[in-house]
Amino acid sequence: MANLYHFRWQALDTMGVLQEGESLNASQDALLNQLSDRGMLPVNWQRGKCWRSRDWKWQQKIDLVRQLATLLKAGLPLAESLILLAEGHPHAGWRVLLKGLQRRVIGGEPFSQALQEWPQIFPPLFPALMQVGELTGQLDECCRQLAQQQSKQQYLRQKVVKALRYPLFILLVALAVSAGMLLFVLPEFVSVYASFDAPLPAFTAAVMSLSELLQKAALPLSLVGAVLLMIVQQTYRRSVPWQKRVHQWLLRMPLLSPLWRGGQLSQIYAILQLTQQSGLTLLQSLQAVEVTLISRLWRDAIVQLQRHIAAGAPLHQALQQHLLFTPLCAQLIRVGEEAGALDVMLARLAEWHEAQTLARADALAASLEPMMMVVIGGIVGTLVIAMYLPVFGLGDAIR
């Protein structure tokens, strides 16, 4: 995804008056093309700070949409709301962006089309819902619903990541402590035991052998591990088949599969419900879901659903053709389609999967915490016993 640069520029307008301003563009050529489209002749420009995709936080996007909904609900025009948000925003990049949006809106460009100029910041779901709000005259309501949906999804994602990150962090700490004791602490005990010229217990001798092996192979193993990690990371990033294979493995893992599947299904049904309630067709809703998913495996499943829907099949029959979706999903969707309340059933499915995923995340964290403590205690206890076991025989060795 292209980075955005903060440009400050000076240009002559159609009347020959020198104008100056600032904007966000992916490159210098993009800036010059933008000024040319506005009928301005660039005179001077300077590239400033670079804004990467990770600099545009999701919470900032959610707060922006929520505040915009509040201002529109209060009766303020869109252009005035944007400039008001820009003046009070603490983030320099957002100030420039909001001023650019306000300038486009004043120029007669639809807000949804203006958002599409920055795909690095706003995913396709944002302009799609803004377009619905413009057509229906309920832009404030669409902003409110979008902020609410995105807030729930981010909370669920953070909950799942936290549940998976905690045991991994504890395991890494245990490995680091063990490596430190084997590499730095145990060699000191070896010299002490060697001065008494006494035989070591078999258990301690085995741990000492492991310590010597790690001392000799620590650097090569670290280099090999770093190289392998880089190769795996690059292969995963560039190879779509490899990404699908990894995601299929995730679906087979007992503890991770329910969390990952529940998070994906909750996101899918929440977006479908939001877009259906806003007035988009089912095919347009599935297209909005497709562009918001990161996993290639799930995106391919949504593409196949689109093909079934385009061929005239109902949604519940399309869901039955894919193993990623549970039978409960197809049954409830069928009830919603037959009753003419598809958006209601989609909302219930999203809420149910969200609640189940949150409960599983809490249960996983609660169950893995004592398990990790036992593992760490076992590792550290083994090393401590190996170090102090010969001490009990030192009295005989001294006599």
C-alpha cells in the first residue's frame, strides 16, 4: 500500500494569483497532476513527513466518523463539519486530509467520491456507505452505523489478538529465561563443581551437556532461525497459495480455529447487515465484504458466494456450498429470506458470533494462564534442581 507524503506547495491560479496550500499525495507526480486538474500552475513545492498506513489508526477513523455523525445530526453542513473537525484534530496528517476533503466537497464533488481518493486510509466500505447516505439523505445515520460497526469489530479483533498474544508472550519469556540460565548461569556452576573433582549426577550432567551444546551453537542457530523467519515471512506475504494453506491450517487447530472463524464470521455478517439495512443490494453487500477481508481464503469464499447470487441462487443455498460457513448460518439466513427480514437475521448472526468469540477468548486466556505457569515452573524448576543437586554430594567429595 502506497505511503502518503505531506506536501506544501505554491501555485498560480487561473487569474495569475499566487496560491499556497498543503495536501497529501503518494508522489510528486500525483501532486503536480492534482494541481493541473485544478487549473493551477505549480511554482514551488516541498515534500514533508511521510505517513504510512499504520499511522492512520483505526480508532482515529472511528472517532472521525462518529464525530461527523454528531455534527451532521446537529444540522451543520458537511463542508463546515469537515473544517471544524480539521481545526480541532491533534494529528497533523488528519488536519491536512480533512481540509482536502472539505475542499473537494465545496468544489461539488460527492463525499463518497472524495473518500475514494485515499484508499490507503479509507477502506471501500466507507465510501460505499457514504454513497448510500447521500442517495437516501441520511448521511448522519450511515456515519453513526458505520462507527458503531467498526468499533465492535475492532474491539473483537483486539480481544482475539490479546487472547492469542498472552500465551505466546509467556512462552517466549520462559524460553528466554531458560536460555539465559543455560548460557550464563550453569557455566559458573560447572567451574565450581570441577574444582572438587567429584562426579556429577546423571541428571545434572545431561543438563550441562545441553548448556555446552547451546553455547557452541547459539550464534549459528540464531542466524539460521532469523534467516528462516525472514524467508517464511516473505513467502507468506508474496505467495497467495501459501497464505491459503496457512489459513487452512488455522482452521484445523483446536484452540485457534474457533476464535479465528468466529471473528471472520462476525465481521462478515456485521457488514452484510449494515449494508443491507442501508439499502445496498445483496451482491453489492458481498462486494463490500470482500474488500474488507484480509484472508485470501475467506475472500475467495465471498467471491464464490457472489457468483451463486449472480446466477440467481438464494443466499442460504450459496452458504451451504462452502465449508467455512456453519449449518446454523444457512438455516437462519433461510428463515430471514423467507420472512423478508434478512437484515434482522444477519444482525443476530453477527451478535451471536461476536458473543461466542468473546467468550472463547476469555476462556482461552483463563485456561492457558495456569497452564503457562505450570510450564514455566517446570522449566525453571528443572534447571534449579540440576544446578543444586550436586550440592548434596559435595560434603562427601570434600571429606
